[in-house]
Amino acid sequence: MKDQLRHAFAVDPPGPAQPTPQQQPAVDWLCRQVAKRHLTTPGLIALEMSRPLNFVFAQGMHFFSPGAWAIFGQQNYDHYQHFASFLERRGAMEYLERRIEQFEQEYEKKTQ
């Protein structure tokens, strides 16, 4: 009984969440698209404003997943599902912010 109750109210550790190897391509694709279009500042503002709602957004993505499968096809649908499962984690927004900033710095170095 104690083993079951020990983690009853456990939360993710503080700090950015690390995506799994299956989630990494989907997360990187989104972050690269934001940085490539030079939308880093608006993207970071949007992520900060939506930080408390990341779990709600993930559940919304799961709700709309049948429609996403019909639109995207199987391969992109897998990325969609992995990204939705990554958003469920507490530190997902912080990781996305850091990753977007890293890609923005890479793109700035390439253009100089």
C-alpha cells in the first residue's frame, strides 16, 4: 500500500523536460520552423503566455488526433502524437523555449 501511495502526488522534476528519442524529431521540427521564419520573439511570448495551459493543449491535440490523421497521413501523424505526448509534461514549454533560442542562434551564425 505504501508503494502505491508514495507516488500518488508526484510531479515532474523542476526544469526543462527532455524529450524521448521518438519525440525529439517532432519537437526539433517545430522549433526549427519558428527559428527559420525569425518568429523567435513572438514564439517565446506565446509559449510563456500558454505555459499554464500546456497540458490542456496536449489534451486538445489528442482530441483532434483523428482529424489530424486524416489530414497528415501516417508518418506525420506519428510526429503529431509524439509532440502531443511531450506537451503533457510539466517542463515542456521551458525546453521548447531553450531549443528555439538555440536554433535562432544557429540561423544567425549562418546568415552572418
